[in-house]
Amino acid sequence: MARTATKPPPLQPLKDRQVIVGVCGGIAAYKVADVVSKLAQLGAVVNVCMTAAATKFVGPLTFEALSGRPVRTSTFELVESSDPQHISLTDGADLMLVAPATANLIAKAACGICDDLVSLMINAAGCPVVFAPAMNARMWANPITGQNVAKLQGLGYRFIGPEDGWLACRSIGPGRMSEPGKIVEEITSLLMATKRPNAEC
């Protein structure tokens, strides 16, 4: 009887790399589910945190199923009793992705405001933080948003996108979040080029 050919195990270039994904309240949150799935398939350990607004677009259970890990949605939600604010997640993180990065969240990050779980983790992170913006074209073109982005870039934060395209407001212009494949590709390149920290990033 002939043996059944077995498929080789998938390549996992991000095996055991720790990635935090901060999901914000925008319609593009549904794309972030694909990002989380792709990162997990590449071997990354993905910890998802969500703003309250993000949960209105995609349920936490979706991200739990895709990441295989608990999803944090509140600063004081007790997932680990010894770390009610979840700051310890940033201790060993290799990278934090914020997507979709709304104008509101970018503004809060630029001002150091920490009034929700995602903005708190951005402020506490010692690893590279990458924003994948998504918003209305006029919001992206607003000079205040431009100043906030420039400030964050000057401080070493990274941005992927946004792209030109069809927006949720039924117009065409800049502000569309980059596609999941592009985001994952750029994150993978960044992680592969970064030495793994011994204790914390």
C-alpha cells in the first residue's frame, strides 16, 4: 500500500516573536482579523488589545479564536490578577501594531494620553510601535493629523500607509488602511531585521 504524502510543516519565520496588536474603533478593524491570523500562522505569539469602540466593529471572540490567546478590552479587566492593567504584556514584546490607527488614537499617542488600554500600551511599550492608519480622507489631510503623525515619526514611531482607495464614507482618496498582506510583510521584515531582546525590548 502506497504511503500518503505528508505536507512539510509551514515555515514560521516569526516563531515565538511577541506581537501586541492594538485594535481601534474603525470599520477597517475587520481587516485586522486577517492580520492577526497571518501573524499567528507565521508563528508569532499575538496578544490583542482593543478599545471599547473597536468591539463595536469586531467582537473580541473573533480575535481570541484567531490568536488562540485572551483578548484584553479594558484597562482593569482581570485577566491576570497580578497585572490588572496588562502593562506586563509590553515587557517582552518585540513589536506593537496599532490598526486601524484612527485620527483620535494618533492624536492621543502624540500627546501621551493614556485613557484606554491601547493608548496605555503604546505609552508603556519599549519596543517598536507601528501604526496602520485608517480614516476619512479629509481627516488624514487635516493639518492637525499631519502634525501628530510628523511628531510621532520624529520620535521613532513607524507608519504603514494609508493608501488611496475606496473609503467607508463612500468616497475615494487617501485614508484606506493598507491591505493585511502588506502590513504583515512589513512587520515580518522589521522583526526579521531586529535582534530578539534577551529580557525586554
